[in-house]
Amino acid sequence: MKILLVGSGGREHALGLGLHADPACTSLHVAPGNPGIAEFAQCHAIDISSNAEIVALAQEIEADLVVIGPETPLVNGVADDLRRLKIAVFGPSKAAAQLEGSKTFAKEVMSDAGVLTAQSFTCSTVQEYESALDTFGPPYVVKDDGLAGGKGVVVTLNREEALRHAIACGRVVIEEFLNGPEVSLFGISDGVSILAMQPAQDFKRAHDNDTGPNTGGMGAYSPLPWAPTEIIEETYTQVLAPMIAEMNARGTPFVGLLYAGLALTDHGSRVIEFNVRFGDPETQVLIPLLKTPLASLLFKAATGGLADTVLEWTDQSAVAVVLAADGYPGAPQNGSVISKIPNGENVKVFYAGISQSGESLIASGGRVLSVTGIGADLTEARDRAYRVISQISLPCSFYRSDIALNASVAEKGN
Ligand code: AMP
Ligand code: GLY
């Protein structure tokens, strides 16, 4: 099977390795990819904001399967263009991608599907903002209604800051604050069936102890030793399956990866958000733990054949730590040379904002790379990830030192 994978981040590096490891994948092409992915796949420097360029490349390489990593091409409708040409695609249609593209749309579908989420108002005027903020009180949660690269949400005790963010965004969703640990739980769907993956936890804030601004994600780990054992089954019956059924009933079936971001509150779990693609950096911990061959799995999802599939996992743990350029999630300071990228046993380094300049690797994005450690438990996985990331020298960069720390301490207490 010839596969085209679209994207260039750590998530695509992890997905690419997973696809490449499946013997069913006879050739792997990535657009545009990065220097890490180029070590095992053929990279094509196209503009993935252009549906036409993606479609032309898929035709040129005679792709049997196209896997779309990031949300933008999905929201742009590239999956529809490919399906029109009878090319199998892992990724939702433009209509179904609105689950991530519009927070208001996601709330409507959840309401129709009976899926529990934060109460909210969609607002566009200062009067509406103020009334919604005062209805819920602090902490205030204000979300840009459209795509914002994981940076459109402000959670703050400061009413002025909440109001400023709403004014800067225009159309926003203002909602009830959900208190409780967050879990990312992904489902792989062929439009009818959905398979729940094991849960992961992401670290959204830029700095240790969950301080600093929200980012796309600074680290992740899986599995979650502290989470209730029924979380997968419950999320399947209460969230994933009803969403897939509702999207079907609307005539816009969801094929691809449905990402449920959950808050485990005192009143039970509530959906914080949906994404319509694999999470980054959760993918960098989930794919190394997944035993089910990835290329065949995603092909079955793309072609309606998931019904009898069961996901298999190793019993190991994985911890990913992101190295980001100073300034991220604002304007990152780029251009520094990454002196060396060490390898370690049971460690994988996934490239993200890295470009090649002659012999050198240069930081060229907000999140530069991530290091995943794999071990018998979280403590071992964490030690391996931190040992390697601490040896990477990149001026003007930072990483969190507390990824999976509390979970690994709790695990030892068990
Ligand atoms: P989102 O882009 O919707 O995932 O939001 C980014 C982050 O903001 C989430 O991972 C949470 O940490 C936080 N957040 C979003 N919505 C809420 C909420 N209703 N209550 C508490 N925290 C929230
Ligand atoms: N890690 C959060 C996301 O991928 O949106």
C-alpha cells in the first residue's frame, strides 16, 4: 500500500514511524515532512494549505491511502476532494471537521447527541460578553469560536483579561469552568464504528506547575495509572459512540480520529473540546505503545472496515517532553542551531519545528521537537525522556520539568 501522510510536526513523525513499521505499507510519502521524517520516508515540499497541491501529489504517487495529520487541510475540505477521486482518506470531510473548526457547532452536536459538556453561550458583542462572564463568574473561560492552533482559549480569574480576549477574537464561546484533571481520549472511526484508544494526558500550559499561557501541548504520558479503569468504556458509550451516531444521522459521517478532551469533574466526565485529528504530543506517546499495525488500521477506518477490529497495546508506559523555542506560544525565537540529538535506548526523538540548513539542524518553529521515553512504568519512561532531552543543546529554548511527575509519584504509591 502506498501512503501519503500530510503534515510536518512531531505528531506526523510519530504517525510516520508507525505507518512505516507496518509491512502493509510499501512506500511512505510525507508532505511536507521534516528532516527526521526524511530519514525513513520520501518528503515532498508542497503547500498543504492548498487542497489542489495535496490532491495532485496523491495522484502523482498513486496513493492508496492519504492520512491527514493537522486540522487545517481537514477544515479546508481536502478529504472531500480526495474522496471524489475515489482515494481512501483517513480524516473527516469538511462538514464533519467543523467539530473542531467551530466550537459552537461542536456544542450543537453534543447537545443533540446527549453528550455532557460545559454550559456555554456564543457571543459577539461586548454586552453579550459581559452578560455571559457574569452568569458564570470566575474562573472565566473564553474561547475563540474558530481554529486558533490551540491558542484561542483564555482561562483567567481576571474579568478584564477575559473581556479583552473576547474583544480581540470577535465571536467567542464563553463557558462554565470545569474543575478536574484533564484526559485526552481518542477514537478511530470508519464513520459507523469507533474504537477507543487508551487515554493520555497532555500538559497545556507553557511552564511548570501549570503556569503560563495555554500552548498546543508541552508534554504527554500514557497510560494514566490514576484514572478510573472504566474511563475507556464510559467515554465510548457516553461520548464517542453517540457522537458518531449523531454525525451519521446528520448525513455527515465522521471518518478519522475523533479527539475527546475531557475534564473529570466531581459530577463525572465532561467534554472540554473535540479535535478532528490526532493530538500533538499525545500521539508521540500513544503510537509507540500501540501494537496493532497502524497502516492497516487506518486503511480499514478509511474504507469502512473497522467493525471487527480490536486495538492491542503493549503494557509499557510512555512519557513525551516537548522542547520549545523561547517565546512560544507567542512569537518563537528561531534560527538557533541544534548541536546534537542523542539517542537512547527506548527513547524516540520526534522532530517538529526543525529545518535542515546544509549540515546543520536549525530551530524553525514554536515546538522544536519532543522526546518520548518508553519504560516498564512512568518513572522509567520519564527518566529516559529527561536523560535525553537534557543532553540536547539548543540556545533560547525551554522544556517543562514536571511532565508526568505527579502521576509517576502516584504510581509508586499504588
Ligand atoms: P481547548 O482548546 O478547548 O482544549 O482549551 C484549551 C485548554 O483550556 C483546555 O485543555 C483546558 O485546560 C482549558 N479549558 C478549556 N475549556 C475549559 C473549561 N470549560 N473549564 C476549564 N478549563 C478549560
Ligand atoms: N495536545 C492538544 C492538541 O493536539 O490539540
